Amino acid sequence: MREQYMKALREALVHVNPEIEREIMEDFEAHFDMGLDEGKTEQELADELGDPVELAKQLEEEYGRFETPEKGAEMQAKEKKWYQEDMKENGVDYFTDTEGEIKVLKLDLAIADVSIVPSEDGVFRLVYRNSVNQGIFKKRLRYRTRVFRDTLVVHEEANGVSGRSYSSVEVEVPENFVHIEIKDRCGDIEIEKVDVEADVSVDTVSGDVRIEQLSTGEMRLCTVSGDIRIDNLKTEMMRAKSVSGDVHLEDSKCENTDCESVSGDLSMIGFQAKRMDFSTKSGDVELNLIGEEGYEVVAESLSGDVEMPRRERTSGLFVGGKYRGMIGNGEGRVYVKTLSGDIVVTE
Amino acid sequence: MNAQLKKGVLELCVLARISKSDCYGYELTEHISQEMELATGTLYLILKRLRDEECVETYLVDAGNGPARKYYHLTDKGWQEYRKQYEEYQSFSAAVKHLLGEE
């Protein structure tokens, strides 16, 4: 009975300031201890103390109602392991990984904008928000979130969602994060100052991708019409693919680089790599190479112009639209190929 | 007994008991519940409030075999409060008696 009473009391006191709750719980425990010593039964003592709900009401009246909505939501999320069987609609969901379990993030989205930043206190956090303008048609935006071992998955589905709808995913990742995978249709994606051990992969249709100060083992980017802009990327292997979006890389170091587009322009400014491969159908290619070693360069345009660094370190030959030659000692390799675009290489 | 009526005087009863001698919570609840029927839990809420208002202070006393007992002691402010409430009650009680035609 004592245990039941104390449990009921604890439950009744949820809206009472935790400090006060603790004190009252202690007093009541002591009351039970002494009453039992005096020969009373647990039942008698519980009856005498009175209805927990009534007592909680008095405390709330006196000290005010204590609310912890955010913490409550987080705790609930944690308990459920953030697992949702059904798709949810309009809403906000928080996830905080205080135990440092989450190492992998997978986002499968429709319209959400994504922002990934470093966590200042080393705790992984994710906030998903959405709001849909329903209008006269059944416009729906549904989402589901799951945690499986070290992986957090957010899945979003849109069905005829209007332009005024909005949705976002904000993530704070700790230092030792392993893998990030983002699929999105029209949301913009921003990754900033993050260190991801294994790889980062971003796949969008019309959203723009903006990356700043990212360090990772492997980087994969894919877009249809969105532009890709990267500043200060460090990686072993980078692959970027676009149809009509431009790809712009600045002050980056990617050991192996593979860039491909149909009509998008490719520009690499202050770029360092061991092996680079650029290929486009109608886009222009601008290449500003840095680094101690030189490069062996093959640049080829069917109908566009090819321009090489002016300094006579170049020893190459133009044959038709194809240039083949060496810049410096030729340690690195550069292959550039376009059908109708222009190629400009500078040092 | 009417709960509202009781609520007003309960604090005075608690102050009165502690003014006689320092006591611990269980002792106080036993003392008061012998005289009137009430949920003893309420008394702990009153003790908590009196402590917040610095009318009482607490200290722990080792109770030998059991856990330490939390004793309540009336402070100077508590004495003033007790006197004030005592007088208020006396005049109020006199007025009620008068209105009831007893005096």
C-alpha cells in the first residue's frame, strides 16, 4: 500500500516544481517510517495522509503549475525510442541523444530544408518541423521518424503540397559522427563546419546545396537543377553530378574528384587534388589549380575554346580542340572534357 | 467539518504546537489529528509553506536505530506570526460567537 500510495503521489505531483516534489516525497516517506514504528498499518497511514490528487491540487494552487513541455516531449521521444508506426501530419518533433548512441543519420525528405551544424556540447539533436496549408484539396505532408540502434531515420512524404507549406530538419551533430545520407526533392541543404568520419551523401532534385568547412572520408553529391556550392571541403574522394545545376568548389582539397554535368557549369577555384575528372555536355569549366606539384592535363572541347595558363611552364600541344600537356612536374592528373562549353585553366 | 473553515485555522494550530516545543512532522500530525479529522498530508504542505516563509526552521536529530528526524523550530518571525494570527483568531472567534448569540 505504501508503495502504491507513493507512486500515486509521484504521479499526481508532475505539475509541481521538482524541488518541492522531492521535499514532500521525503516528508511522506519519513511519515510512513515513523507511523509503522508506532504500530500503524500502511493502509491506515495512507488513508490518513489523504488523496494525493487533492494534495497536488493544493500545491499547484500555492506554488503555481509547473510545466516542462519541451523536456517532457524529449523524454517521451527517448522512451519510445522515437519510433512511430504511423505517419504523422503537421507537427514538431524533437530528438536528443544524450547517451551518444546515434552515429548515422538518414533523411529521406520531400520538401524539407535541411541544416546541419556542429553540436557545441557534443550531444546529437534533431528537430523536425512542418506546417501544411491544406486548402480545398487534400494536401498532405506526412512524416515518420525511427531510431534503429545507431541510426536515426526521418522519412517525409508529400502529396500535392502547396507552395505555402513548409518543413525543416535542423540537426546538431557531435564530433565523432560516422555517416550522413540526405535525399530531398526541393528543400535546400546546408552543411556547415562538420566532421563526418566515413561519408556524406546528398541527393536532391531542385534544392540547392551549400557546404562549408566539411571534412569527411567520402563525399557524394547529386542534383538535377539545384546548384552546388562548396567552400573548404576536405575529403579523399568527391563525386558531384548535376544536370542543369552549377557546381562551384572553392578552397578545397579532394584527393580524387569526379564532376559531371549536362548543362551546368563547373568551377573549381583554389582547388587541390591528385586526380580530377571533369565532364560536361554544354557547361563551361573553370579550373584554378593550386598545390606544389604540377599536373598532367588533358582538356578537350569539341566546339568551345580551351585556355591554358599563360606562363610557359606549360609544354603542351593543341591538336584540334584537344590540349595535352604538363603543368609543372605533372604529379597530378587532370582530365577535362566538354562538347560545347569553354575550358579555362589557371594556376 | 467544512474544509474551508479548517484551512484557515490549521496554520495557527501548527504554529501553536511548535511554539510549545520543537517537534518532528509525525508528532505534529498525530497531535493535531487527535483533535480534528483531517488529511494529515495537508500539514506537511503547511510546514513546507511556513518554512518557505521562514516562520519555522528545521534541524535533523539522529533517532538511534531509525532514520534521522526532521525537527521544526519556531523562529522569531514565526513567533510574531503566531501572535498575530492568535489575536486575529481571538477577535474573529469572539465576533462569530457574538453573531451566533452565545455572548
